[in-house]
Amino acid sequence: MPWRLFVFPGNFPVPSWAEHNLNEEVDMDSGMIGKIEKSKRYAEEPERIRFEQFHVSFQGSHTSHSVSYNDGAWHCTCHFFATRGVCSHTMAMERVLGVMLPMDTAAAAEPLSAPAVA
């Protein structure tokens, strides 16, 4: 069953399977209510989620790029990534995904800053 979220008064997201007329009572059992509460707790703890692989279309300044992540390795179709192994698209994805990526991946892909010159 596809999930489509609706925001009802009070900013409580409700999935499509729970759609109903706003003037009617929602008929949910205690098991479903428990699962909804658990999903809220999980959503507040993104560190529980670890991406292993995915593929996205990233709209750059001039064109769209294909960015993928597989077993800790990034890939992007932009020219900069081809020469450096890292690019603004992969770095942006790391910032968006934050704690949901394995620690070694995030540290490896962001270049070290140059040491300060005194």
C-alpha cells in the first residue's frame, strides 16, 4: 500500500491508508496507534538509519547529474568527480544525509582543509 502523507491540523502527518473525512472519527486499533507512535520516535533518531546504496538525480547549476552511493563509495557523472573522486554533488548529499551515512564514508569523501599559514 503506497504511503502518501497528509498534514492535518496540528501538523500531524497521516499516511494515505488513514485518509478520512476530517469531520469523521479515525477508526484505528491500538496496534496501529502504537506503530504510528514508534515511527515518530524512529523519525526523531536518524542515526538508526544507515544507507547502503541509492541512486539519485541531482539538478546542478547547469545540468542534471546522476549521483550514486554503493557500499561506502560515491559516484557522480559530473566532470569534476571524474578527475577528483569527489564533487559538490556528493558533498551536498553527505550534508543532507548526515548521520545516516557510515562514519568512514563521510570522512573519506570530504577533502581536508589546507593547514593555516602563520
